[in-house]
Amino acid sequence: MSNVIVVFLAALGWLSQATQCAGSRILVVPLDGSHWINMEVILKELHSRGHKLTVLHSSNSWYIPSNSTFYTSITATMFEDGVKKDYYNQVLLDVMECRESAGFLRSFYQQRLLTNMLATGHKVLAEVAATMFDDPGFMKRLREAKFDLMLTDPGLTIGVLLGNYLKLPMVFNVRWINNGESHFAMAPSPISYVPVPGSELHDRMDFQERLKNMLLYIYSLIELYFYINPAYSDLFKRYFPPKTDLMTLEQAADIWLVRSDFVFEFPRPTMPNVVYIGGFQCEEARPLPADFEAFMRSSGEHGVVLMSLGTLVSALPRRVTESIAAAFAQLPQKVIWKFKGEKPSSLGDNTLLVDWLPQNDLLRHPKTRAFVAHGGTNGMYEAIFHGVPVLGLPLLFDQFDNLLRLKVRGGARVVEVNSLTKEGFLEALTDILETPTYRENMRRLSRLHRDRPMPPLESAIFWIEYVIRHKGASHLRPVAYDLPWYSYFCADVVLLIAAVVAIVAWALVFICKIVCCRRFGKKIKWE
């Protein structure tokens, strides 16, 4: 009976906590594209719990609808207004050209290409933010709404700037930030075993790899402080306290909901205000539409290969698609290929081209044998969740690092798009299909990924409501963020100790000289 009372009281306490923040007003500034897929999952769950959501986005958003049943829209000129989706197709061609360089230099050439893109992108973001801040009517509207929380993806810095200016508690739904992975902005990152984003290195590096990692880390600092921060300098002077920079504003966040799981990521230092929600968008499969289900069942004992290259890049070079189609035609398996563009002439009868596919539900289907993917974070976690081996075709950004991590875990092979041939692609895909260790390793990762005390989505919602209930979580924010670099690294202490040691050593040498001189003088007199 006592146990029942304890459980009842615990449930009552949880219910009272939940009702304390029900109906809270949350301002949301999401990032478009595949990032919106993640944010939308969280927003729907928050709405179901009674929170009032206001989403700030572009009127020309690619994926964020202006009319929604679970949030109110505020439209403004945003980053997406100046960028077309097919822009990334040109970036893909430029990256493919960089990939032709030697292995050590390739990462630097590729990063230089991204630096130009980031510098331009942050200038646009700073201009967009300045337009908002300079509009008194817009800012008055935000203040009068009396929001309880800012929920944002800091890949779009507008939410970070607005959240700090409005003095709102902030929660980040984050993986990438400014010019790299979020941990480099908020946690110690020893470069002896923590790969710098874009390095395509694992955590066990030899000397040459550590040299490459160090050089890329130095380059990332130059990129941040000489290309990205200056874009916001005028905005900071006009609207923020002296010595404000982008990193300072980002480190003010109360909770970082990081879309990572150490089943996938390499272990590394972390912080108390970081919550890991990698794979939170994954869900158990729902029944397939009738046409997809019929196609899957028609594959017989050989099963189906699924191919999708994400939401942003709509087309590969023609020679690449022809090679892939010709290789697919040689398989005993059937293939579902999410494809946009001109139909390949070498397409086999076993391959179905579609504009859209229910990726999560297809990956869970028992007939699915392999997943050909570009290495986006969402797709990688869905593959892990359902235990499906991956043949990777990395194209842009973090996809090279993502697929390397899965390859190190034994669940994937990687093929370079710029050197892809029919024979090479077919050999790699056949290896994935016929070597059982790939599937065994992915199923092991799936078991590890699912074995956690609380589903990651519930964890994300708990910490968002935690920040609302307590009007922030400053007690979890490390003081390291406020220390100058010389205090953080104890450079002043080391300098003092070195000075004391030098003085003591000098004094000892001086005393020894005096003693020796006196003894030597007495010896000469005695003789």
C-alpha cells in the first residue's frame, strides 16, 4: 500500500510540474531544409503539451509552412530568401573538384571552399538581423508577446541574436554551429583525439593525422575570428555591450539539445548543460502505402536496396547517375531510388524511380537489405535505429565525417562520387549485401542506440520545460565561458610558477658561485 502511495505522490508531483509550464509562450527560430524536419518533431510534441508556439521564418521558406495547426507564424526576410535550393548543386560540383586533390591537402581545399560560403552566409545573416533590430515595430511586437523561451537552431544565428537581445532563456536544438560541430563552441576539445569537423579523421590518430588535425583547428579559429565574427561587428556595436562576440552570445544558452549519440559519435568531453538527443526523430515503422508495399513484397528472397540523397541536392552529374543505374541493373535485388532529374538511359527493370519515399518506414521493412545514402545526420540515425547497413556517397558538409564514423563502427562502406564507376559501385554494394558483418554491426548499434533510460524526444521536452519552469538553467552553465583565455589555460599561473622556478634557480646558482669562489679563494691563500 505504501508503494502505491509513493508512486501516486510522484505522479502528482510530476503532473504539478508539467502544469506549471503548460501554455508557455515559446519563440522558435528554426533552420530550413533537413534541420526543419528535426525541429518540427519537437514542436508537435510541445504543442501536444499545451505550449503556444510562434515560429519566425521566411515567407519563402523551402519546407516551413506559413499556415500551421500547431504554431503561429511570423514571417520576415531571412537567409533562405537569398539562396535557391539548386545553389547546392553548384556547391556539390565545386566540392567534387576539390576531392580530386591529394588526401592531406583535400580537406584544406574543401574547407577553403566552405569558408567563402560561410563568410558570405554570415554577412547575409548579419544584414537580416540588423533589418529586424532596426525595425521598432517588429521588435515591439516580439517584446509585447512576452515569450518565456527562445528555442532555436544556432546554425541560423538570428535566433541567437534575438534571444540574447530580448533576454530570453535559450534552448538550442543543435549539431552544427557557425563553422563547425557544436562541441567546439561549448566543451573542451582536445585535438589529440577529437577530430576537427571536416578532417575526416577518427579518434585514434597517428602523428601525421594529429598534425593535420592541429592545422585544421588553427584554420577554424582563423575562419571564426577573421571571416565570421567581423560580419556582426557593426550589429554588436549598436545593440550589445562592449566586447560582445558571436561565441559569447552562443555560450549564453541554458541548454544545448545536441543531435548526437555516442553510439555514433566518438567519445569526447562534454558539459552539464548538454543533453544528447541523437536519433530523436526516429520512430517505429508505420504501414507502407499500398504501391510501396506491393513493390517490396515483389522482391522475393533477394529484398530491396533503398537509395536517397537527401533534401537539398537534387541531382548528381549525368555520368554518375548512369554508372549507378547500370550497377543497380546488375543486382538480383530490386531498388527504390529517390531521384530528380533526367531518367538514366541505363536504368534496369528492377529499379523504381520516385520523387518521394517514406524513408523511415522503408528502412524498417524486413525486405530492406541496404541503404545507399549521402550521409546526412537524419538518414544515418534512421539507418542505425533500424539496423540497416549503409553504402555512403558523401556529397557536402558533415557527410564525409558522418560516414567515416559509421565505417569505423563497421556498418558502412564509402564510395567517392567524383571517381565513381559502375564496377566500383557494384563491387561495394555487393560487398554490403553479401557480407553479414555489416548488418550484424548495424543491428548491434541499433540495440545500443535504443537501450537508454528515456526516449530522446522525451528527454528534449523535459529539459525545454525545465528551463521554462526555472526561468533558465544558469547553474548548469560552466564558468569557463566567462574566463579570459589566459585564465582558462592557467597561462598566468604557469608564468608565475616559471618565474618563481627561474628566480630560485638563479638564486641557487648565484649562491653556489659565491660559495665556490670563497672556497677557491681560501685554498689559494693556504697554498
